[in-house]
Amino acid sequence: MAEPVRIAMWSGPRNLSTALMRAFSQRGDCTVIDEPFYAAYLEMTGLDHPMRAQVLRGARDPAAVAAGLVGPVATPVYYQKHMFQHMISGMPRGWMDHVTNVFLIRDPMRVLASYRAKRAQVTLQDLGISQQMEMFASTQNAIVVDAADILADPAGHLAKLCGAIGIAFDPAMLSWPSGPHPSDGVWGAHWYGRIWDSTGFAPPDVSPRPEVDRPDILGPALEIYDAMRAVRLT
């Protein structure tokens, strides 16, 4: 069997990442995994996240997680949903040289407004902003995609993304059954309500940017977003 195409999709929270995971899960040639480092991240940081006890029932050895990401898989495509903020000091990164890394970005003002609707307290680290630029600077040949571009033209932009990755676009990626999916992490019960109610990509968000008074977060976040947006896939 030929070596599978391994896609590491990197994102911050509230960033279309679950919709993209759902899209790839509709491909007949694809295995999907949801945030495999989450349990190790909570174990290493001691952070109190929603559903912490349930999350910690997952794999907590980051080396074993990393080995699985580049190990045998039964399908030609292996889609891995990852979060920037999980890549703290001590997390292995050597495995990233053996996957196609895609960085999914979104306007930080919209990210912050959406995140605060789920958690009252939020820090720069919660959104993965620091790791986002550091990882982009140290990762060769990464592909950058903007959530707004995908929502503006799901078929066209997913076709471009698949082409950049080196796989064929499958129209099945444009819709999915409502409700939970077997690949969802246990935390889906808290975070994935909108996806569970959906059957496809939402229309583009044309509402005015939300007013969020957090200059400590938005200052560095917007600087990083603008730099990465300048080299995004168009």
C-alpha cells in the first residue's frame, strides 16, 4: 500500500476547524482524528477546561500520540485536526516533518468574540496566538488558508486546498449529516453544538466586526493574522 497523505490541519479555537474536519470525514478515502494532543496538553498544563475529566481519559503520552500520527493507517488520506495552543514546550514536533501542514487562520476579532461566548476568561495562550506565528516561522512548505475564503466559496477553495495538498477534490466534502460524528472528541458535547446542527458550511459572515475590548490579545493577534493572510492560498 502506498504511503498515505497525512494532513495536519492547525488552527486556533472557534476557527472553522470542526467544519473542515467534518468535510474531510465525508471522503470515502479518509481517516479523521480530532485534537489528538488535547489530553496530553491538559495533563501537562493542569488547566481546568470544560469536560477536563472526560478529556483526560484519552491518550496522555505525547510521544505515543506523535508515533500514531505517522504510523500505519487504513486509508489513503489521514486528516488530523490539531490546535496551535496544544504545542507547548515538551510536545514532540519531529513528526511534523512527515505530514502536510496546513495553517487555518481567521479574523482574531471574530475568533475572540466567539470564544468568549463559550468561556468568560480568555488569554492569548488560550487562542494559540503565540504558537501560531512561531510554528509558521519554523515549518517549511506550510499551506495557509483563511476561514473567510472557504466560507465565501467552499467548493472552489476546497478544490484549491486539495490540489495544494496533492489529493483530488471530492464534492462529498460540501455537506454532511447533522448530529455528532464518530470522529468527534468527547469535548464535542460542549463545543460542537453549531456543527451538530449543521449539514454544510455556513454562509459567509458579512456582519460588522464585533467590538471586543481586549487590546492585549487583539494587538499581537491582528499583527500575526495580517502577516499570515498575506501568504495564504488564494
